[in-house]
Amino acid sequence: MTLAALYELVTNHCYTKLILAHMGGGIFFYACLKREVSQALANVWLDTAASPFLYRPRAYALALELMGDDKVLMGSDYPLLPVKRYRRELSSPEAGLTHRQMDMVMGRNATYLIP
């Protein structure tokens, strides 16, 4: 699926909560665009599934900055990757996440999204 097709899906279903695996293929960069894009992404969360294979650790901080600290979820592709792999990536100096952001990604965000 291309980013354009994914964005079309998001905009056509803007009232549906969507969790996009693989950090949405980088769709979080669209959040830099004009206001209507941020509104379209309001019900989108990014799952870090397989992200250690796809992104440098800096991508986590960028996604949090562009989408919001509450919009990134720890990978759901266990047992492909163990939790310790995500923790290592997220806590790396290159990722640059605070302890609060780590806590949010590693579970707190999911508890808000899925009560």
C-alpha cells in the first residue's frame, strides 16, 4: 500500500480508530503538512511492529514529536521480536526518548486506547 493510498484510507474513515503497523510506513511525516492532515490523523495510532528492522531509532522520537506522545504503541508482532528488543531500541541515545515517553510507548498509550 502506498502512503497516498494509506492516507486516503485514513481520510475516508476519519471517525474510525486505526492502529497502523510498521509506524504507518512513515505516514507520521504527513503530520508536518497543513492543519487538515493533522485532523485526518487524529484517530491514527502507530504501532512499532517490526520497526527495529525498518527504522533507525531516531524515527521513534520523530513520530512522537509529529503525532504526539500518546500516538505510538509498542510493537504487536511478538514473538517476531521480543519486548527487550523494543526496549533496547527505544532507550537508545539515538532515539532520545524521555522516561515518560518510554513508559507511554511501552504500555500506557495502549491502556488509554483500549480501556
